[in-house]
Amino acid sequence: MEKPVETLEGWYCLHLFWQIDWGSWTQQSQDTQQQQVQQFEAFLKALTVFEQEHQGSHYLFNVSGHKADLGLMVLRETLDELNELETNLDKLPLFFNLYKANSFVSVTEVGTYTGKPTSEKGWAYVEAHLKPELPKEPYICFYPMSKLRLPDANWYTLTYEQRQQYMHEHGVVGRTYAGKIWQFITGAIGLDDYEWGVTLFAQEPLMFKKIIAEMRYYEASSVYGEFPYFIVGTYLDQAKLQNLFLNQLGADVDDRSKD
């Protein structure tokens, strides 16, 4: 049997995605809509307290495209806490107008193909990826991935040294995007349908295309990688959250018709 890589784990991670039932939502009065958004905002403020106390982190975003409308990435110390958080979300009146489009369960992970850290600075880097405060950059990209197990392309029958070399090549590319991409890897073997989750944050969405395209030319991806789907979105602060749910399209149309 080939030697497996040792991994370091930190907080449990949950990616949640919802579609908004706009038909249901628009049938409610503006006062009811406002109240439900305020309740959700109070929930988010409670999450921020966890983040400030370094007990977890979160990132709320508006999903681009048809796969979902709303996304939330949450980190907590235990899986039980994530389950409780998800249940409390489901009980919020706002979420009676949403239905889940997708989810992904995993745990923050750092591999040791390059060895374990030997310095305080190295361990600080690891800690920042195992128990991170997620950056509130304006753009997010999430995708699950697995390593192939085909007769002529089986990642798990490669020698440790081969895998180590392939991952080193990936790391070299990734470091060229420092300051442009913030990347977090979460392990999902035994926790979800795919083996890892990759979450990228950036100030410019084209950076997602650039880094992923470049990495496709290295064997870890070109031969052994499986990437079933990608989800991108934009960060939702309080103002943008209110605009998403409370902006009245009809009022905008009426205003334009008067011009």
C-alpha cells in the first residue's frame, strides 16, 4: 500500500446554497419583508460575535447564475455546532421563502507533502488556514474536487514521491497569486460526495479564471483531477442584503417611466 499523506485538520465547514422563491416572497407586505430581513440581520450579527471571539467565521454571498441565489460559508469547531446553526437558519421566517439548492460538508485541512512547519511563522500560517477568519473580499469561488481512481489514472496508486512532486508544482503556481487570491482547502473524504472543497476569495473575479486555468496544465489537475461544478458570487454586506430582498423592481420601473 502506498503511503497516505498526513493531514492537519481544524474547524468544520459548511457551504449552504439556496434558491429564493420570489413568487412567495413578493406576495408578502413590505412590512413583513422588512421584519424578516431584520431577523436575519440579527442572526448574522450573532455570527459576527463568534467571529470576533475567534470561535468561527462566515461569509454570506449572492450567487451568480442559475445554481443558487444565496450562499453561506460557515466555520465552527464542531459538526454539532454547524447542525444547530443550520437548523436555526431553517426556522427563520425569511427562509420559509427559500429552498436549499446544494450544500457541502467538510473540515479545514492542510496537507504535509512539504513537511510539517518547523518555525513559529510556519505554524502561524497553518493555524490561519485551519481556524481562519474568512476574508470579506468582494468575490468568492467555491468548487468541490476529487482525485481520479481510473485504471490508467489512479491518484491513490501513485507513489508518495510522485504525489509530493505534483502537489509541489501546484503550490508553486498558487504562490504566484499571493495577494490576489485567498485560498482555503477543506477535506471532505467520508463527509460528502467529493473529496475536497476549494474556496477562493479575490478582489477581481478574473483571478479565479486565471489561477484555475493555469493549474489545469499541471498533472495533478490535467490527469488526476475531477471538478464537477463551480459556484461564484459576490459578498453581501448589510446594504447589499437589503437591496437583494427589499429593492422593489416595480418602483424602479415606475421611476424610469417618469423620466
